[in-house]
Amino acid sequence: MKKILFFYFLTLPIIGLAQEKSKKNTKTIFEVSGNCEMCKARIEKSALNTKGVKLANWDIPSHLISIIYNSEKVQIKTVQKAIAKVGHDTPLIKASDSIYSDLPMCCLYRTVANH
């Protein structure tokens, strides 16, 4: 019985740390403008290169990106800034016109009505 109690109290802090760590990771979904597989690669790469981002998956048809990130290391606005820096508009940050205009033709998503 003493061995069982000892093992229980020994593993309790480890279980607590695992639960605490999972609270740091946050999942969010937001829209990112883009069109094609090249956009997908560019958007996901820019998000994943942001410190604290664990997973990024952009869906072409819906234009939604799913992000899992450590909320203690990065704010979602920082992730959106990184995506905008490679030419893609997000709800919080619009890509600069100069960066956007350098995208390949198939990646140009803005129309006269949206611009």
C-alpha cells in the first residue's frame, strides 16, 4: 500500500504539469485571403515560422486557417502580421500593396470591388 501511495504522489506533479501545459495551447480559426496551393504553402509557412505557433492549416475553399499556438509565447495579432508580411490579408492586418503586387498572378485575390 505504501508503494502505491508513494507512486501516486510521485506522479501527481507530473500529471499536473501536463494539464498546465495543455492550457497554454490555444486553437483559433480566422480567414486569410488567397487562392491556390502556392498561397497555402506561403500562408502556412509564415504562420509556422512565428515563434509559439505549433500547427497551421489553411483550407483553400473556405479561406480559413486553423492555428494551434502557445498563447504565452505569441498573440494572434502577431501571427496575422506575419501572414500579411507575405502578401495575404487577415481580419486584423491587410497586406501592403507593394508586397501584394509581387505575388504570382494566380495568387492575386483582390478585385476592384474589394480593393
